[in-house]
Amino acid sequence: MALMSDRKYRHRGYQDEPREPRGERPQVTKEYAPRGQPPIAPKTFSMPGFREVVRCARCGNELTVATAWSADGACSRCGSALHTCAQCLHFDSSAAFECQKTVPIRISPKDALNTCGEFEPRTTVERDTKSPGGPSGAPSARQAFDDLFK
């Protein structure tokens, strides 16, 4: 009969030397250093700002404030009237007479010129992403895109 070893695993190196219990190990603290050069100042981001814009409800052309507020203004790109319900801040298709303000009668059609006293042009807040023209007088990316459709 073969002799049985008192060890569960018989390969060399397993429990050859006595080990100290886990709680008695000395704690070693490591010092961590940042990789590369340490930053001199906090990193700044060149985030674009925000701006309020009035756009045409039909074609999306950016309008000037003077044109948007005038009673007989028209879009310079598509020629549609700007003093309309579709262009108004209070236009809401789910409200009574499709207006958030209390109006005595329904104005129809919504994209035709009207003389509503509650009219305020709808403004949207957008990121200021306009890129200035290059030093050689190159057009901006938006201008180059608009030139494709002329």
C-alpha cells in the first residue's frame, strides 16, 4: 500500500515554508506620482457660448430683430411673411384657437400675415458655432454650405 502524504497538493513549492498570518503583515504605502508633466494650471475649455436667434418658421433663415418685430416684415430668403401665428412665441397647436394667449377668434391660416396684438417673435437659444472667415478671406463653413444651394 502506498504511503499517503499529509499534504493535499503534492507538487513542489506548495506550503514548503511557513507563512505569517495575514493580519501581521506590515502595511506598505505607495506614493503615486502623476504620469508626464504635472499640470501648471487647470485645463480650460474653449466652449462656445449661447445666443438668442430668431429664425423663419418656413425656411429656418436667421432673421434680424428689426425684421422679426416689424408688422410687414418678410423673410429675405423665402419671402414669407413674418408677422404670422406660425412665427409667434404663443403658437401652440394643442391650445384653444392654437394660441396660448386668450384670443377672441381663431386666426386662420396660421402662416398668413395678420395683425394680432399678442404677437412676439419666437426666439431659440443656440450655441454660438459660427466660425469666422480665415485670414486669407476664406468663407465660413456655413457660408460655404449655403453657397451649394444657390
